[in-house]
Amino acid sequence: MAKRTFPLSRVYTLLESGPVVLLTTARKGRANVMPMSWHTMLDFEPPMVGCVVSNRNHTFGLLKATGQCVIGIPTVDLAVQVVGCGNTSGRTVDKFHTFALTPMPASRVKAPLVVECYVNLECKVIDAKLATRYNFFILEVLKAWIDPTKKNPRTLHHCGKGAFMVAGKTIKLPSKMR
Amino acid sequence: MAKRTFPLSRVYTLLESGPVVLLTTARKGRANVMPMSWHTMLDFEPPMVGCVVSNRNHTFGLLKATGQCVIGIPTVDLAVQVVGCGNTSGRTVDKFHTFALTPMPASRVKAPLVVECYVNLECKVIDAKLATRYNFFILEVLKAWIDPTKKNPRTLHHCGKGAFMVAGKTIKLPSKMR
């Protein structure tokens, strides 16, 4: 990953279209990664993201305990690895190793970046009050990285049971919306 | 809209890929509609959806007061109307009339369906505790409708400032994920 810092004020443009992301966590020197589709922007700047991590997932405990994670955004060439990460559990499998994903130290959190992802967002949990009832975590994005060499990244958008819509063309309309 | 009921247990397949939606509300016999991209599934069944409606939007007050709304999912042929709804406010404009959108009575809520949308989800607010701090509402989907005549619906996915990614092809991988 050739990485360049990306302005926090524009992080929403990367997430609001609904890509599948890879959520990484780390504890006691061991990193884990899971795919996630249930996330939404909550605010522009500082960028805040709400996301659902089921309490059945290994990541739930790691996220609660460490309060840190990285959101990586994969493109279609990583589809097999993304599904692989969803079909296995970090309780029993070293997913980075198994699926040939490369962890890379982040700058602000202990969870690793994913080298193969075109975007990586370093995040901390700022509100876990809804984790008990809704498995819902509120994150603040502390640092954003983008790979400037990947033009027109074709993100994956989960439609259930391993079906993914692949990002198509982009259209532009005169808009006052941010 | 030729509408057919859609199983609640599969509503997540319509929303988790991140489409722009049209959120309708109604109060005192007057309906309003706004585009929204900041939403996420929160649970499968009954389907629960979390969404951000800014307190600067006219819809915020309507949603708080009535506790009801409809989530319509538009396709690319409605892009101009979607942006139009985002560029105007229901405080001063009758958006259904201005943008030639057709309201249709829903079965469980007073907010209208949008005839031109290929999906309409009738929702009630079940938790507005985070509305004050995060503009975040938790909805339960009570009834789901789909237009069976619209095959391969090409949804819109907002990327900021009127840029929309249009849904591309769908790929399928062997997955244990729901």
C-alpha cells in the first residue's frame, strides 16, 4: 500500500456509499479482522462512524476491551479474502495469515492497517453505551489513509449470503448536499 | 408501483449495500420526503434500522413528533428527483408535487409510500434516545413492499456533493455469512 494521508473532513465520501469494510483489532500482540457491512456515518468532522459488531463475533470482546480498531476498505480483487474472513473466527484462526492479508502498524491505534485495502481509517471507540442492547459502537476516525495509486476503486457492497454488488460507474448531479 | 409484500427477514439484503433512500414523513395531512445515506441495519428480524436525520432538517421534527416514516429505495432513473429533494426543504416546498413523486397510503403508518421507488419500508421509531446527541433514530420495519416488475434495480450510492456510484454487477461467493 502506497499510503497518503486523507483529510478527515472527507472521510464520509468513502463510507456513505455503503462498502463492505474489514474491521481490524489487536490485543496482546495478536491481530484479528472481520468483514462488516452494518455501519453508517454519524458526523462529518471529526468523522464519527456507528457500526454493529455482533456479540457472537470474536471482535466484539476485542473492541470492548481495547476501544480501538481500524476500518479498511477492500476492493473487488479482495472478495475471496473478505468472504474467507467472514467464514472463519479469530478464536481459532489467524486470519491475516490464512488469507494472506498483510498487517501494518497504524499511527494512532494498536490495531493494524490492512496493506491490501485501498483505504484505512484508524478509529477509537467513543461511545459503547449501545453495545449491550444493540451491539452498536460509536467510533471516531483519528487518522485516514488512502492509496493514491488505486484509481476508481471498485468497492464491494454486501447483499446477503455472499452476494456482493460491485461498485459501478459514478454520476454527478448539481447538488447543495454535502 | 406494482407492489408485493417482501419478507421482513430479508429486508437487510435491500439496505446493507448502502443505497441512498428517500425518507418520507407526514403530519397534519402534509407529507414530506428527504434523501438519506447515513443508515445501517441494526438487526435482522424484526428488521431494525439506525439512521441519522440532522436536526437542521425539517424531517427531524416530523420524525420526533410522529414516530413514523417510510424508507423508499429509488433507482438511478430517479437521480434528478433525489437530488432535488436534497436541495430543497419541506418547510417551504411541497417536494412530492415539485419533483413529481407520487405518495401512496401505507398500511401501518401515516407516512406515505413513494410509488416511484422499487422498495418501500414502513417504519416506526422504537428508540429516539440518541436523537439529541447524535441525531440518530432507531427504527423497526413493520411492513416491506417491493415492486416485482423492476428487475436488477440499479440503486444510487452517495459519495458526497451530488456524486453517486450506481450499482454495478453482482458477484456471488460461497459464504456462511447471513
